[in-house]
Amino acid sequence: RKEVEQDPGPFNVPEGATVAFNCTYSNSASQSFFWYRQDCRKEPKLLMSVYSSGNEDGRFTAQLNRASQYISLLIRDSKLSDSATYLCVVNTNAGKSTFGDGTTLTVKP
Amino acid sequence: SAVISQKPSRDICQRGTSLTIQCQVDSQVTMMFWYRQQPGQSLTLIATANQGSEATYESGFVIDKFPISRPNLTFSTLTVSNMSPEDSSIYLCSVVGDNEQFFGPGTRLTVL
């Protein structure tokens, strides 16, 4: 079993749709959780950190459930520019990250 | 934030040769990380490079194949030795700062 597992995707949605990505992790000692975005042929960049209390940044909402070892990302009112691969990232030790395989989102007009 | 540059940005190499990738960071950092991202896959950590000590390699990666240098707090190199087509991948340098992980633009390697 992989340490970090994501929805395999791909997700193809129309503009304006709401889409949710799920991620589970196996190591209960995990400390920090993130969603990264990777555009085609580019390096990953931080989208948002994920906290137990949940956090929201505009159209993006991230949730963490430590008991279930589950992380989610919700994107509302999808834009064409949201098309990318979204990576779930889990840290167990400072600076050492484990990446999910990524979920690819394509938003179509 | 950290700004990371890598050289070369891409290369096409013959099997059996070696390529050294350079990573430069605009600030001093204790740890630098080298990742590999094979086509259609996510990132896999190769090793962690600390200044003044040997790199720490992850399972499946060995120093003879991926020797790493870390001469100072802003620079590191990763060498891909005795390359085979299976080494074709994107190699990314990374650092951590302010609870965020920053990546270089990557080096796209194709081995023929």
C-alpha cells in the first residue's frame, strides 16, 4: 500500500463546477499536510497547507481528518486556469515529504 | 521564499555516460533535497544533502549511482552515473523554508 494515495482521476469538469479531491495517508505519525499544484512541464508549487480546523483560500477549501487519516481539497466555481495536477503531500519528519501520485484536473469551457 | 535555479534545464545523453546537475539556492539552507519525477508519475525522493556530511539516500537509491556534493549552504550537485534509458526523468532540487517546500525548475533528462 502506498504511503499517500489520491483519487486516480483524471477529472474533467465544466467551468463553474465544484470538484473535490481526496487523499489518504498511512503513517499516523504524519505531522504536516499540504496540497501542491503542478502545471504541465513545471515544478510543483504550494497551493495551501492543510489544518485540522480546515482552511479556506478563496475558492479553495482544504480539510484534514486525523482520525481517518484523510485529506481533501474542494475547488468551487472552477476556472480554466485551475487545470493542473494536484499533489497531496504529507510530512513525517521536518523537510522530508511523501507525495501522492497526483490527480489531474481539466476544466473545460 | 526561496528561489532555486538548476542547470542544465534539459539534456539528451547516451547510455553509459554520466550527467551532473547543479542546483543553486538564493539563500543559505541546511538541507537540500533531490527528487526524481518519472513520466506520468509523482515525485520520489532520491536523497537529502546536508552541508559537511554525506548525503542520506532513500531506499532504492545508492551513492554509486547518484553521487551528491554539497560544498556549501547554497549549492549542491547530483550526478546520474552510467545512465540507462530507465534514468530518463525529471530531476528536481528542493529546499524547505517557512513550512513550505520550494522546487527548482527541474532538469529534464533523456537517455538514448
